[in-house]
Amino acid sequence: MQDTPTQVLNRLKRDLPAGSTHAQPGAGLLFLREEELRVAQDMMFFAMRDITAAPLAILSEFGLGRAHHRTLHWIGRKPGLTVGELLAFLGITKQSLTRVLGPLIRDGYVAQTAGAQDRRQRLLTLTEKGQALERRLFDCQRDRFLAAYREAGGPAVEGFRRVLRGLTLKQGRDYIDSLDAHRSRGAR
Amino acid sequence: MQDTPTQVLNRLKRDLPAGSTHAQPGAGLLFLREEELRVAQDMMFFAMRDITAAPLAILSEFGLGRAHHRTLHWIGRKPGLTVGELLAFLGITKQSLTRVLGPLIRDGYVAQTAGAQDRRQRLLTLTEKGQALERRLFDCQRDRFLAAYREAGGPAVEGFRRVLRGLTLKQGRDYIDSLDAHRSRGAR
DNA sequence: CTATTATGACAGTATAGCTTACTTATCTAC
DNA sequence: GTAGATAAGTAAGCTATACTGTCATAATAG
């Protein structure tokens, strides 16, 4: 099989990051900028892959998976949230959630109570057992985040947050901003 | 069904972020730190969810999914990489990759050529068609990252990168550092 | 009373991962 | 040159996590 010119060129570029392959003088700035953005994607991929690995291993001991982790996380973050709110956070369908929430309720990690004003709603909370599991999962990640934060330093952390906020759409931003507002009012 | 005290307490905390619920004077610092780390997880989740949404929509037009996106991304990033290297980046098994790579090769997005020194290896490259698709996917995300970077500013971007690097394990760090080394040697 | 809403349930499909095991081609070392 | 190691491909079968569509129930809102 004869190689196409593209394939030959690509072979030569092997192990060289894309930003270093340009030779034209004028293309430099544009090229670097694109490379920079590609690196950002690389890093997001790596960080996400490595952050979720440890909790996943724990969850598999209990016959649970990633979906259950996300669910436990959000119920822990906003105790008493409704099924509808949880769906909005997770960005999945009700039918998908049912099969994740079902086992969590059946095995006693999550409890449901009817809403006070609107009794159609099912307010979700973690049971003692659920809190214990969620804490165990969080502790894995806390160590990793704490190390990364300490290593990077305070201003870097602030930058990290600013960029992440910029990457998220309105719904998530509103949530983030509501946390910030609370903190600047409450703490200090 | 009678509510447990925990459920009642949780209901009251509804919509209040965890950091604002502490009343004891001494617990403040520790509590804020934990809240801060939980917010980081929230934000990583949101950013990842929102970043991947647009490319996914495009891919589904072609009968492809997330896994194909990641595969195209890495082949594009390191043209001529071997199957083994790709597996290491993706962190999945060979058998899982086969079912992702198969359609990409069959439909003419990815080409294979035997390795020059080691002819057992199959070096992977994007075809013209594959490059076009990858670029289309990247362009979605470029806009988002560019906006986030511009909004956050240069120092924030640097901090973003430092924290992300801290969150990743050795393999990913080595890769990231190799890019940085290249850039600081090559550019400027 | 009727329409809407919140939730739950059933059935089927697709994607993306996994394990285990076998084959083929090629390289390396003796 | 043969033997064993290695890179890749292949096959059968399993699991988890999403999706779609449809229907049921109960409570709220008008």
C-alpha cells in the first residue's frame, strides 16, 4: 500500500507538537494560539480521566458506577432537591435517572420524602449510609484537589476557577455564581 | 412516613451551599476549605458536560459518538502514533478501541500504515476526510475555550493550566511537560 | 372539571466499556 | 534459523449508561 503525501508528512511530524511545525513567519501567532487551545483540551481530558478513577474503583465494590457517583454528589450538594432539579444538573433523561436512582434508594443510600408545598415532588436526601459513602468518595478527590491547589498556589486556583466558569453554559454559571454570592456574603 | 432528623435538617439547608451552614466559630476555616474543593468538582463536572455537548451533536450526524471524538482528537494530536500508544492515552482496552477504530477506518477517517522500523506496528493518521471532521469538532470547542480564555485573562489561564496539571497523574503530566518544553525551546 | 406537572414504570435500542482467549505477523536473541 | 516475545487484530459474551417512546398516577392550577 503506497502512502499518501499526507501520511508521509504526518509521519515526519510524529512526536512534535503541532505548534512547532510551522515554518512560515507570519503564521506563528495564530498557530500558537490554536496549539494552546488544543493543549487545554488535552489537559481537561487527562484531569477528568485521572480524577474519576479512584472513586470509580470504590464504587465498583458496591456494584455502582460513575452515574451513581454523580447522583450521590449532587444529592449531597443540594440535600432535598427534587428529581426534576437533579435531572437538570445531570443533563440526562428521567428514564436514565430512574435506573440509577432506583438501586441507590433500594440499597438505602438515598431517601425520598414528599415535598412540603408541592406533594407531587420527591425530595431527595442522602441517608446516613449514603453520606458515609459520599464522604468516602469525596475524600479520594479531596486529597488530589488539595495537592493540586497547594502546588499551584492561590492565584492559580482563582484563575482555574475563572476559566472553568467561562467554559460552562448559563445554567452552570448561575449555580456557580450563586455559591460565590453566598460565600462573599456569609464568610469573612 | 415520618422524616428522620437528618432529612428535616437537610430540608432546611436546601439551596444553601454547605459552606454557609456552619455556626461554630472554630470550624470556619476547615469548612470553607472543604466547600472550596467541592465547588471545584462541581465546576469540572459542568465544564466537561458543556464542552463535549456541541461536538457530540455533530458526531451523531455521522453515526459516531464520544469515543470516536477522543480517538480522532489523539490521532490528530500525534499523527503516526501506534495503536499501543493510543490505548495508553485513552486508558481503555484494545478490544474497546477496536470497535471504535474499526468504523473510523472503514469510513475513511483514519488510515493505517505499517511502521518503518517495526513493521508490526500500525501507525495511525487522519485522512483528509478525518482531518476535516476533526477540525469541525475542534472549531466548536475553540470558540468556547477562546471566549473563556479571553474573559478570564492571561494570568488566569496560566493558573488554570497549573491546577489541571496538578490534577493529572504521571503519564499525563509527562505529556504536558513535554509540550511545554517544546514550546519554550521552539517559539519566541 | 380540565389541563398541566412531577414522578414512576415498561419495553426496546445504542454506545462504550469490560474479560478471556486465540490468531497472525514480526521482531529479537540465541 | 529457530524460539520466544511483542504488536496488533478478532471473536464471544457481559455490563453500564445513556437514549426513545408510551403509559400510569397523583397532585396542582385554572
